[in-house]
Amino acid sequence: MVSPGQRSILPSAFVALAVFAATTFGTPAASRAAETASTGGQEPTSFLGVVGKSLAGDVYDPARWHELSLGTFFTEGWNEAWASGPNGEGGAPRQGWLNAYDGVFYRLFLFTFNWAHQDSNDGYVAGLTAYAPLNRRFQLRFDIPFFVSEPGGGQRETGFGDFQVTPRFLLSETVNFSQSLDLTFRTPTGSQRTGNDIGAFSPVYNFWWNAVGGLVVRGGIGGFVPFTDRAGNAFLGNLAVGYYFTPHDLIPIGDLVWYVATNLNQLTDSEIAGTQVPNTTTLTFTPGFRTHLGANFYLLGGVEVPVTHPKPFDYQVLAALMKVW
């Protein structure tokens, strides 16, 4: 769950559409009864019905979930409403962390805030991220950095950042392991003066694994392919390890997890905008936490520290308030 500043209010619109679709469209009862066995016990329905149930239905009933394999990627799960997976056998929930790749699907939105400190040239980013599942195999993620403030040209520049939309595909899912493919499209809606106005495509493979007990390992690899010569191609890598210490209902420290995320950005171009550049490697570590505050609200935080030179910042404070619906 990498925050918008690094990597609308849409949930209400999604819910309205979902309620309309779920109550308007459907599949004849005879067809539903004949097909239920092929969908892991779930009752199939029309495309809009599946979308409606995914966005507004009871997706947290464990009886509605079943495993999906990579071998049935093209044939299974597309006509089923999304169902949230159970905790792993070790008890770890399927949750997202700041500065860590996802590997699993969610239905939630969160407000994020990043403060990057570098001498007197601090930068600030605030944004909204929303995850909207449409079926068991596909969901959309939206990242809207609505406030970006960076020093530049002797004065501070403030504006809107680059909007991103990410189609996400669930490759496979078992009780203890899940993997997905994310295809992020970054649009140049921000300003060059704040380091934005960059169109790009970023494919990322990511996974989630409840290794043992409350221990979770997640991460992945990917790339950054810009559509402009003002930015360079890059290889991306992420690995995060965390441990859950408390049960879900121990509010306000329910599902308390402490973790460390490692992010690698390796520039692969030798020239950007006609200027020769070194193949810069940026490696950062982010110790962070997540906790359940109650009523499906969560607080997330972390501090990202670069350990390679040149440093993009001295350190970066990350925070988010999240709502699961």
C-alpha cells in the first residue's frame, strides 16, 4: 500500500452505483441454481450484479470465500462477487501497510499525509486512495494527491499532483498466500514545479504470505516506464516483514502490527532529457505500524529513511487514516 505521493471522493459514487445495480439486474433463478456449484458455492449473477455485490454487499462472510488458483485465472472468479479472504492459518489478517506492496484485494479508502524533510526544503503531500473490487479477480485502485507542496525556484510551489489509476488482477489466493498483478497508469495532472506532470506506466507483481503465527512477508518487483524524457526508466523492488501482536477487537490497538518495509528504485537510463546521469540506486527502509481504532477505522504510520546516496530526502514521515467498508 504505497501512498499516493510516491507511487475520489469515489467510494460514495461506487456505493450508489452498486446499490442500483444489485437491485436492478439479476440472473434467472434456474440459471443461478445450475451454476452455483461451479462458483465455489457462491450464487452467480449478471456482470452489474457482481459489481454491485462486490461494492455494496456483505463481502466479509467467510462462507462466501474459496481459494482461487493461477491455473484457472481465465475461467474462475470473474462472475463472482468479491469476498474478503479469511485470516491466515497463523491468525494474520489480510491488510495493507504504508510503503509496502499489497498482494491482496481490499474494499476501503484512506487519507494519507507525507512529510519529507530535507534541511529547510521540506515537501508535503496529502492524498486520497480508494480500492474498489469489481469481482474476485479484478479491482481498481485510485490515487489522488490533491495537495502537493514543494520548494522550487526560491519559493514554495503548491498544487495538485499526478492522478493514478491501477487495474489490479488477482492471480491466485489460498488461506496463507495471495499474489496479484498491478498495472498503474500515472497521468500528468500535476505541475513540473512540484516534480509532477509525468505520465508513466508501472507494472508490478506483488504477493502476501502469512508465513507462521502472526508473521507476514510481502513484496514484489516491477518497473517504471515514463512517457516523457523528463524521467527515467527504473526497476522497482519491495520486501516487507511484520508481525501481528493483538486480536482485532482489542480497540484501539486491535490488529496491531509492527513492520519494516524495504523499497528499491534502480534507475536504468544513462540519459534523461539529453543529460548524462549515473545509474542511481535508491534504497529506503520504513519501520511502520497499523492498528484498528474501532468501527473499521485504522491508523497507519511510518518513517521512511534512505540509506543510499544521493538521498531524495533526509527522512519522510508517513501517516494515514483508513476506513474499511
